Amino acid sequence: MLLKYLKNYTDNCYIKNGNVIGNFGNRKNGTPHILIDAHIDQVGLIVTNIYESGFIGFSNVGGIDRRLLPAQQVCIHGKKKNLQELYVQLLRICQAVIIK
């Protein structure tokens, strides 16, 4: 998908080893060049508990700094429907919940 968008800016783009690579301009030996690096993946979270009070406990899937989560909007994908417009509230460093 990213390759499709990158082709709007350069014809010299391709996928190599799972990475999308695009070159702009002519690269010459001995001249400076710039690398722009970005992640295009999304953070994964997994529900670990549903409390009687309506709060939802969760844990991260993969590496994420939990300090970045407070006030972030999340969507919980369920079997029958999705819960959207939920926000993260950090209760303690080790526990965070999702509130509506």
C-alpha cells in the first residue's frame, strides 16, 4: 500500500526484504545523501481483563512505551462489533484501562 503512494512521487521505488525503498534525484559518489526512516506499523494491545465497573484492562503486544498511551484513542475489535472512540487512562505504571 505504501509503495502505491510512493509511486506518486518517484518511479524509482521498490520493496526489498520487506522494506519499501524510494530514491529521489540522482545519487552521485562523493556527494551527501539523506535517509528518511519511518515506521508504518500500528501498535498492538490485547485485552487482559474486563472489570465489573466497565473498565477494560490490557497489555501491549510488542514493544511500546506505556507512558505514551494516556489520552490515546483506541478501537477494540470484537467478534460481533467494534468499540470505537475509547481513550486510555493510566491508573498506575503497571495498569492502564480504556475508558469511553
